[in-house]
Amino acid sequence: MAQMIHGFIILFALSPLAIALTMNPTFAEQPGKGEGEGEGLTLELIHRYSVHSPLYSPNLTTAEKIKQLVKISDRRSFEIGLSLANRSRVMGVRPVVASEKWVYMVKLGIGTPPTFTNLDFDTGTSFSWTQCAPCGQHFVQTPPLYWATRSSTYHALPCDHPLCAGLPCIRNQCRYVLTYMDAAKTKGYLVADRFTFASNLGNRSEAVDDVVFGCSKESSPDMYPHGTAVSGIIGMGTHARSFLMQLGGRAKGRFSYCLVPLEHIGHSYLRFGIDIEHIRHAQTTPLLSYHNHSHYLLEVKDLSVNGRLLHLPSDTFKINPDGTGGCLVDTGSWINFMVENALDALIRSLEEHFQRHNLRKAEDPNPTKLRLCYKIPRGFSSYPAIRFHLRGAVLRPKPKNFFYVDEEEGRICLAIKEAQHTIIGAFLQQNHRMVFDVRKHQLTFAEENCARD
């Protein structure tokens, strides 16, 4: 069993990028690295507004946090939509995060001796990168820059390396260029070096050798216009370049997390391989693949409210040929999104529920533009039970987790917005153990008190 590790990471909203790459097959695992080690690995996930985050501010109100998280979620949803719609195999690296739009992050050291930095945690991409020194133009970051050539464990990736397949090669170095939706760019070359994660057991640490990632030598300064606590991204997608797949036998294609509620001071953890504990009363549903995308897609059969199925058409949540539709589970979006016909049917059922409790509709006064809001009396607790009926499983989030509750104003708003696809965001995943197994193509989950993780 690996030691418990403390760290930072976040996902949450990368713009789709246009890169001339040939993607490795979906669910392709890098052979050999860590194979047979079976040690597992545990890292700490830090929410951007956690007391453990460098962005923590005790003066920031809950309403202000929610406004920013909804803004991040809107951007994330839009970029995921573009990513799914553009399914060309030459659009290889598709991070879905930019402009200080992360939700969770991980802290790690890169190289020997380690340069400690923070990276976005993104399950929607398989490409990891960090800014490297010396560099040309770049965005301002609070962690120190990583100097590859000052690390005794660094080496450049030769063009015949399997993870260089499809990338341009200049002077026997594997190059990349990532172009984002907002025209921001980052470019550099692939390198391999040691990743070190601090342990909570004394002064010990845990290392993963020869991790392949992008060493960015030039980045758009306006990618993070006000500076940032992160220096890049760590990708947890399904392709061979992702950190997950590079762990090989150490992860066995499996990772899990259990997200504590935003207001809780406890830690959320990201676990790999045998560090994933057995969970009781677990349910399992298939993970779907769509062309060359790294997103974790689910098959949703129907929704229900208070035990009554909505009887939505069977194709409601299917991915359409143009890339619209589908349902994915994502930590880079805080709130949730849903296709129009499903959201309309859900709102009609919720209106009936709240009418029975004599609640009066209200407008969302914030720029978040949430569709369904009500004034509530102090101590209101009659929230409807909303369920996602998946293939072979039923996801039962806490009823209150579907709503943004403003106690001071006495108002609740449904935390689901309309989109061309459905996203089960981090808010709904709170207090659920989520276990992703890309070898078996399945998601296993169960309700859990994540503060006890």
C-alpha cells in the first residue's frame, strides 16, 4: 500500500486545442512502466476555494464562490461541446482548461532536485504539460519555473519513442503546439522526468520515474492574464500519454476520488491501483468511448423524481453524429448541464414538487442565469430526490446537491443549466466514491462520507 500523499490539482476548464497529432487508441495503456509493481499511489486533490488552496480567502462569500464556479462551468461546458463536435483524429491533444478556470489541482515536484509546482487536474485530456525555463513569452505563475536541464533525472524524448508517435520531430526532439479556443497557445517539446509527491508520513516522499509530459517553452501571456497558482495541466484521460496510463501496473488502469463538500475543511484524495479501497454497496456502469476523446462517458437511460420515471425518449442522452448529446462525468465543471428536452421535463416535474410545498418562484439575481429558483422558508428541507438511471446502476446524489442554496437570501436555484450535452459535475459527485477502470471500461461508485477518506 502506498503512503498517503498530499498534493494539489484541478480541472476543470481547458479549451479544445487544434494540434496536428495522431492520437493513441482510446484506453491504450503505456506498457511496462511500473508493470507488476502494484504499489498504488495516493495524492491530495485541492479545490480552488479549499482552506488548503493558495487561492483561499476567508473574506470570499459562498455566493461569490458559486458565481465564479458557475462561470468556470459555463466555459467548461462550451469547450467540451466544441471538443466533442470536432472529432478529427488529427486533433490529438484536447485539454479543456484555460484562463484560471481550474476547479481542482495537485501539488508535485518535477525533476531532481524537485521543483514544486501545482497542476490542473483534468480528466478530459490525456496531455500533461508545465511551463519550463528558460522560456520566451509566458503567463505569470506563482510556483517556480521548472528547469529541465538542471534536473539529473531529465531526458528529452527521442522521436522513436512510442509517445512521440504522430508528433513533429525537430533535431530528434518531439515537439508539440497546443492552440486553444481563445487563440491562446503553448508550445514546446516532450520530455521525461521524475514526479515526486510529498507524503504525510514524516519527511518521506513518493516518486514516479520517467513521466512523459510537455515542457512548454512559450505560452500566451493572456492564457492566465492575472497570474495563476498552477503552471500547467496533469491529464487523467484514457489515452497512452495520460498520467494514469503511464503509471502502468502501479495504477492498473484504475483511479478513484471522493470529493468532500466545498464547505468542509477535510481533504479529497486521488487514489491509484491497490490504494483504491474496496467500497460497500457499490454499483457499476459501463464507460463508453467516442472516437478519440478522453472524456468519461456514461449511458443514461432515464431520470426520475421522487421515484417516478420521466419516461424520456430512449435517444435523449445518446451522442449524435455531430458530437452533440451524450453524458459525461467531469470534475472540471462544478455545476451540471443537461440537454434541452431532458431539462425541460425535469423542471416540469420539479415545479409540481415545489407547488405541493407552496413555494413561490423567484428570479436568479446573479449573472449565473439558473433557470429554476424558489424562495424558501428558514429550515426548508423538502428537496426532491432526483436520480440518474444508468445502464445497470442508479446514481442517487444527495437531493440538496442539485441546488444552489442561498441561506441568507432564502432562495434555492436548480444547479443544472441547458447545454448540447449532459455533464454530471463535481457538485453532484460530492460524498460519492468514484472509481474509474479504463481496462474494464467501467465506473464503480457508491455513496460515502468523503471526509473520512
